[in-house]
Amino acid sequence: MVRAPLFLQALLCALFVVASGMAAAAADGPTAFPIERLNAGLPPAPEALDRSTPQATLEAFLRGSGPTRAHLLDLAAVPEGEQAARGAALADQLATIVNRKLRLDLAGIPDRPDGMDAVGSSREPMVGVPRKSLSLGQLDLADWPVSVRLNRVVVGEGAPVWVFSRQTVEHIPALYARYGPTPLEEALPAPLRTEAFAGLLWWEVIAVPLIAIVAILLGVALYRVISVAAQRMPTAGLQKAVKTIRLPSILIVLAVLLNTVVTNTFVFSAGVAASLSTVFWLLVLVALVAGASRVLDVAIDQTSNRYLDTIDDPQNTDARKWYTNLSAAKRLGVMAVLVLGLAAALSSLNVFSTFGLSLLVSAGVATAVFGFAAQAILGNIFASLQLAIAKPIRIGDAIYYDDHWAYVERINYTFVQLRTWDQKRYIVPVKNFVSNAFENWTKADPQMIMPVALKLDHTVDVALLRQTFQEFAAEDPDWSEGADPKVLVIGQDEDGITVRFYCTADNPTAAWNLHCRVRERMVARLRELDEPSGWPRTRLARVADTTDRDVGAPRTDTGAINETTGEPRQDALRAAE
């Protein structure tokens, strides 16, 4: 009974050891691709040729010549009888492709026989893992991308070596046809096809400024041509339409020209091609955003011109809502074009595949820095979208904000343009309408009550004023039908009473004019009243002086008062003077 558990424990330990050995063997696995023969059609490789590590192979390839480079390719796809003749040519073509289109950093290529990256970040999945294949980059062909790879191969019991993979060698002719020199470049003088600096050829150093100058001149010429064409249009609408598409059209033409030069006329090196491709996508993006913005502006103007001059009319509630929706659609449409254009540009430029995981790691830091630097702009943009959805204000609404009575004229991405009653423009950041309180006089109902408060004497005839106000309300055309002309005494103090007249009109403008006329009419009516006047008066009471000259002691001298009339005696007044 005691030996059985000991036997089971020993058996479990043995099984664990065997399993650990199998797992270790599986983890190690084969460290190279076994092949039957390597470049049997070539003469023996030079003894000084180092192919033991990926970095050594790539360094020998970039610095070597045709015959030596051929030993760094896996020519299994080439018949043995043709390997000697074609191997050097294929190697030179691949060297041209690598030098032009793959910006390689030898320091970043592993210099270990097992291809392990031992110095990279722990966040990268392949760090610390032995590899049999290493990707140097991808190049696009017409149908699919081709990966340029180094493979570790071994023949029989020989030493493993790193060479360009058989699949890469198979695609060299197609890659060279796509990324090799064009006929125009081959026709250039030989000195212009030599390297100048930083991996650039002399013809590239000359061609890039020339392309920029030609693009600018072409843009100026197109601008003038389109401007002349717009002036000759028979109608104002066509003139405006041509001017609207002028800038987007010029940008699209320049972008197409630039793309044609980069892809068909010349084949630039990786750095120049990346820069020109970035400029191409920036032109396309700006053209799309400008085109979408201008087209939406024209649509908004065309649909709103019929009521824009009377946008404060109470009957235009639905029109104001429609105009606000168009303005919101413009902002949303432009932002959608911007986002989609950026996504297409980043996808075409292979930004994510170029930076890989490092971009994702730095995305948080970059987002924080960008958000902090542009928090005011981004805050207003998001506030603009919130206004577009919630609509606390609409185009044409009458609002009272920061002691300004104005109409909402435009809602832009970062500011709201208000038109005050005296035709001034008041520019307010959009986020103020999200975070601060304001009055919207036409949000639900444009009808408005504006009171007129008058300070009057206690003896004024309020009933007579109420009758006058009711008669005026019945005759005034701006008075809102069915509204009660109320007159209330809302306050009283030692100086008089406060009487408020409530003026009701169908919209804020009419209410303002109405309450001004009411004030004028009531003031005129008070002037017509018989004495005592209705205006507040200061009353003075004459009382007998009953105190002595000493503080707190009653005065006994009453000779200064006339006992019959109760008024001060004239001789006493003269003496006092």
C-alpha cells in the first residue's frame, strides 16, 4: 500500500521529463529549410563570401557584383544550365529593386545565424524567437504584393546559409519591369544615372525641383483659364458653379499629373517616391474636402436664398430647421470626407505596415500630445457636431447672449456667427453654446412678451392708463392676436409706484418695436393728464422746530414761528441767513 504511491510518483516524474524533452525538441525544431542542392549550375562560391547570418548576406549582396551576388540567390526555379548566365542578371536586377524601393537599415537586420532578434522590444512578437525566414519588405505588383525574403537553407549535412528565397527570385522579372528604370530614364546620360547622395540619383535631384516648378506653373495657368471661362458664362449661376469647382479641379489635375510622373514616366527611389506619394494624397485629400465643402455651400445657398433675407420671420420655423440641417450635413459630410481620405491615404502609403507595432505603441502618446496642443480646436469641432445633433440653436434663431440680442447667421466648425440688430457680426466660439447658458427666443415659439416698466407717482390714475393701453393694443398691427394686454402695479416705495405694461407680439422684432411704441404712447398720455402729474415727485414737509440748540434739550424759543400761520417769521429767516 505504501509502494504503489511511490511507483506512481516515479512514473509521473518520468513522463514529465519525456514530455519536457519533446516540447524542447518541438520548440527548437528545424533551424533551416532542407533542400537537395543549392545553385548547382553556378561555380563554387568564393570562400570569402559570408552567408552565415542575414546581415552578412545582405551586406555582401549590396556591396557585391553580379557573379558574386548570384550565390546569394536560391536559383532553384532556374534550370541548372541557365543559372550561370541568368543568375548574375537576376541578382543585379534584384539589387536595383532593393536599392530603389526597400529602404533597408543593416543595423536592424539580425546578425545571428539563427536570425533571432535579441535586442528588440519585448512587445514585438518575434523578438527572442529563432527564425528560418526573414521579410525585408513588400512590393506591390498588379495583382498581389510580393514579399522580399531571406531564407535559411541547408544542403544535407552542410552548414546552413542565408539566401534570397526561391519565391522572391521567381518574381524578380516582374518586379524589375514594375520598379526598374523606364525607357526615358535609360535614355538619360550615364552620369545622371549615378548616385549623388543619400541614395538619390543625379537625375532625381534635378527632376524633383523641375516637377515642382512645372506643377506650380500649370496650376497658375489652369486658374487663369478657368477664371476667364467663368467670366464668359451666360448666367450668374454658371459663373458661380465654375468658380466653385475651380480650386478642386486644379488640385485633382495636379495630383493626377504627379501620380503619372511617379508611376509611369519615372521610377523614383523609395524616399522620393514616398514623399511624392504623400504630396499626391495630400492634394487629393484637400481637393475632396474643398470640393465637398464648396458643393455643400452652393446647395445651402441655393436652397436658402428664398428665405434668408426674412429668416427671422415667425413663419420660417421649418425653413430655419431645414437650413440648420443643411449646415450640419455640410460639417458632417466634410468630416466624413476628411476621415475617409486620411484612411485611404494611410492605407495606400502603407503607413501601418511600415511602422508596425511601434506605431500602435506610440499612438497613445501622439494622441495625448496632439489632443493637448489642439484641444481648443477639437473642442469647438466636437461642440459643433453636438449643436448639429441636439440643435439648441438653429440658423435664424433669435437669441440673447452676453447682453447681445442677435440672430444666428452661421454655425461653423469652430465659431458661431451672430448678426446683431444693428447689423454687426458677433463671433462666438461654438463650445460657449454648449457650456454656457443663453436665451433662445425662438426655440419653440417665436411669440414674445416684452414689458415696459414706468415709475409713476402714487396719485396716478392706473385705470386710465390701463384703458389707454388696451385701446392702443387693439389698434397696433404688431399686437399678437388673442393676447391679453395686461397692466400690473408690480412695486411701490416712498418715491412712487412701478407700473408694468406687457407687450405681446408674434416675433422678437415685432415685440421690440411694439414695446418702444407703447413706452412712447404711455409717456405722451401722462403728459396729457391734469394735475397732479403722474410723474414721481419729491415732497417736503415743514414742521415746527421743537428742539433746543443743545442736543437732546427742548427749545424754549418759539419766536421764530408765526403762531397764526405756523410759518417761519421773515425776520427770523433773515437772522438765520
